[in-house]
Amino acid sequence: MGKEYDVTITEISRRGDGIAKIEGFIIFVAGAKEGQKARIKITQVGNRSANGQIVETAEKEE
């Protein structure tokens, strides 16, 4: 717990949380939007998934 990762939110869960995957492991990120790139911090780890929070949102490159 407490590790940070750079992720892309690939979809939205039924509860409305963003979903990112790290090496096939599902991370639920509250308040994230689909397609968003962000640095997240893991706050809770379960058997098949984890919860994270956004630490920093990546700037869009245009």
C-alpha cells in the first residue's frame, strides 16, 4: 500500500469509479474519468483488486 503508479483509466465501474489495470490487477480510482491519465496512490489492497486515489493528473499533450 502507498505505492504510486502512472495509469490510464480504461473504463468506469458500475459504482462510477474509474478502472485502471496494472499487470492485469484491477485498481478502482474514485473520481477518475475514462481516458484520463493520472498518477495514483494505492490506498487499499484486496485479493483481486485494489483501491487508489489520484495524486496528480497528467497534463494533456496536444
